[in-house]
Amino acid sequence: MKYDLRFWVVWEAAPDLLRGAQVTLLIAVATMVGGLVLAFPLAIARRRDHGLLRSGAAAWVEAARNTPCLFQIYAFYFGLGAFGIFLDAWAATSLALLFNNAGYTAEILRGGLAAVSPNQMKAARSLGLTERHAYLAVIVPQVLRIVYYPLTNQFIWSLLNSSLGAIVGLTDLSGVAMVYQSSTFRTFEFFLVIGAIYFLMAKGVLGLARVSAWRLFRY
């Protein structure tokens, strides 16, 4: 049986697909930035001697890294509903990706912190800097340089993982494609096109990261 490709159907859906791609990028950026903000205290807590802080941070990281991202989305979308807390697809997907990104990014940052000599903190404290100021002015800039590309990879991973939100009704790029393919029955065409769009977005992020790295770290 011959299958006739009809990409003109996808072309007619292009405006909605582009809006879905914007949702995908927005969620990926927001959850990556939020995850990075949460990851710093998690990474620092895992290096502390305080047992409660270290254990709490470790529990977050282990849960984020050792359960599927789809399970995490379901936990926020369906699990919280069992306790009377109902989230829409956008909120559930965003919170799940935020939780996931924070866990993975915390481990990336922990590796970066371990790569910075402890003498850096001692030298900063000897100059009269508080621990917080020493982290912000001395340690963090060095860590960000070390973990720049791993963070880029994590952002791309977050971008691709956002497609799982379509399972709970998120109208991102994948969600829009699922709606159209169910009404047009052109599954192959739609998913071939959005696969290419995801590929181009990922390569675009990587290219932008390389240009930014050259400008930021050339000295």
C-alpha cells in the first residue's frame, strides 16, 4: 500500500506549530533559570557537614535523577489532585521540569564546586569577605566557567523533555502536533516536521552557547 505524503497539511498548521514552539522555548528557559537558582543552594547543602541539610538536598537530587520525567509530570498533574490541589498542564509541566532541572543541575554544580580549590575560599575569607560574598564574587564565576557546557546540555535536555507535557494536554510544539495529527491522520508528516524543529532548536541553542562562550571566556 502506497503512502502519499501531504506536507501541505502541516504547512496549514504552521502558525499554531510556531506558537507551540514558543511555549516550548518559554517553559524550557523558565524552568532552566529557576532550576539553576534552586541548584546552587542544593549543591552547597550537599557539601555541608549539617546532616539534615545534606540529607534533604540529597533526597531531592536522587528523586529528580532516578525517576522518569514523565512520572514527575504525572505526580504534579495527577498526584497533587488526590490532595485537592489541581494544576493545569502548564503549571504541572513547569513544576516537574523545575524539580528535574534543579536536581540534575545541582549535581553539575557540585562537580564544578569540587573542581575549585578550597584555597580560593580561604583566600577570599582572609581578605575579609563574608562566605556569601566569597561565593558570589570568587567561587561562582569560576564554577560557571567549568560547568558552562554541561549546563548547555541540561538546557537542551529540558527543551526536549518539555514535549512530555503534551501527555497531560500542554499545547506546546508536541501538543499542537498531536491535536492536528488526530484530526488529519497525517501522523508521520507532523512528527517528522516537529522532530526537525526540535533538532533545529537544539542546534541553535548549542550554536548560541558556543558564540557566548567565546565572548565570555576568551581571556
